Amino acid sequence: MSKKLWLLILINCNFILANQNFGVVVHGGAGVLSNLSKEQQLVIEQKVSETILSAYEILQKGGSSLDAVEFVVSEFEDSLLFNAGRGSVYTSDETQEMDASIMYGFDRSAGAVASIKKIKNPIKLARKVLEETEHVILVGDGAESFAESIGETIVEPSYFHSEKNLKRLRKLKSKIADSQTIQDKIGTVGAVAIDKKGNISAATSTGGMTNKMPGRVGDTPIIGSGTWAQNQVCGVSSTGHGEFFIKFQVAKEVCTRMEYLNQSLQDSSHAVIKELKDIGASGGLIAIDKDANVSMPFNTEGMIRGSLTNVSDLNVSIY
């Protein structure tokens, strides 16, 4: 190949990268949020804003979308404000079981963990599953043994203790002794991002549903349901009633409609969430496409959410 042709290729690649929009979108769960005080709202909004700005800086400096989404989710896992990691809700046995997943749109590599009880940051372990094993999902004791073998941070179950969440469980159980309702809060955390190279990533983490059966796994660690990333199309992280999100493969469905029906990100994502509402399924999602367009639809009273791209301002909302 001639030197002139190589130069043309290099110039073209630099032009593409220079014109690649980038950004990050996050969520802190959809569900019953009407009881939040103004002070609580401000605390949540401040945490979300600070986290978005730090993740955006990773992208702005040329970092990968995978690093950005892992950062966001691990920050939320370390906070008591969200139903993930340290803020996880309780099962019917008064234990906490966490799920997480992460996906890289460049080659669709993915890692996930489910039903883990003593990993400080489930999303970090999910990434290690992606990078250091031949598998996609590890669960329970096997996932925790893998974590110990690679030196991932292990904590005692007491680290996740939350008197507030425990009281919520006991209050709920006393109210529904003769009811079919099994939970009072829908919550998950997640992030999607596209970097300056055009690579899309998505990550999601959760403590599940209050009063869930021990061993129950929702959509969060299921690739295609709670998390999906596909270069040149979109990245999605969902939050809601996981059983429905599994049945309808919600995260991938958004991208599939864009890819095969030529729908926009807005049209596809909003249609999927509306169809879920029509069948009685509650929740929402965040998404970003190849041009850094953002969508954050939900059919619940509120969804903690925010975004920042190189072509749009910081936006943080709850209702």
C-alpha cells in the first residue's frame, strides 16, 4: 500500500474520531418515589450530578465507555441512596442477594454475577468475569470463590445492613400476609456510555426486589434483558419488574427495533416502555445511540436519571 493511501486512511480515521459524539447516561432506579422529601431529592440529585461529571471526565480525556459505566455503577453501589451494593433491599429471609452485569459493544463481550452476598462491588466482579473468564454469568458461591481467587474486595454481610430496608421488608410482610403483592419498590442502578472511539458500553446492578424469594434472579444480570450494548446501534440499561423485562428482552429489543425497523432511539425506547405499561409491567430504561442521542423513558411515578454529552447539557431528574 502506498504512503499516500496510508495518509488518506489516517486522515479519514482522525476525522471520524474528531466528529464522534460521546457521553454518559445513568439511572438510580424507577419505582415508588412519592415519599421523598425535598432534602432527600437534593441529596440524590447531587450524588447523581457528581457521578455523571466524573464519568464524563473519563470520556472527555479519551477513556473507554467500559471504564465510565463501571465507575458510575460502582459509585452508586457504594452509596446507601440506591438499591444496589450497600443499599440493597432484603429477601423474604432477611438476607441480601445482589446481581450485576456489564457489556462492551465493540465485540459484545459481557460479564455478569447473580445471587452474591459478600462482594463489595458486584459490577467490578462482573467486569472481571468479562475479562478473565470464558464465561458470561457466575452465580452464588461460585462467583464468590472466583472473587476470592482474584483478590476482589470481600466484605461481611453486615457491610450491607440497612435498618431502613429491613424495616421496609418487615412492614411490607405484615401488610401482605393475604396479598399477592411481593414488593413495594422497584430499584436498580445503571449506566450507558459512548466514548470518543464510538464504543458503546452498558452496566446494571441491583439488590433485587424487597421480599423476593431467596435465589430469585431478575433481569439485571441477564444480557439482553437488563443490559445491552451494540456498537453502531445503542446501549441500554433497564430498571423495573424484572420478570417482564426478561420475557420481553427489553434492553436488546430497543436496539433491535432500531437496527431492523430503522426506528430512532426515542421512538424505539418509548414504544417498548409503553407496551410494558399496557401489560401492567412497571419500569423504565436509559439508552444512548451511536450519535450520543439520549433517551430515558419510564412508566412509573419517577425514575432517578441523568445525562451529559458533548452536545447536550447536564440533566438530572427524578420525576
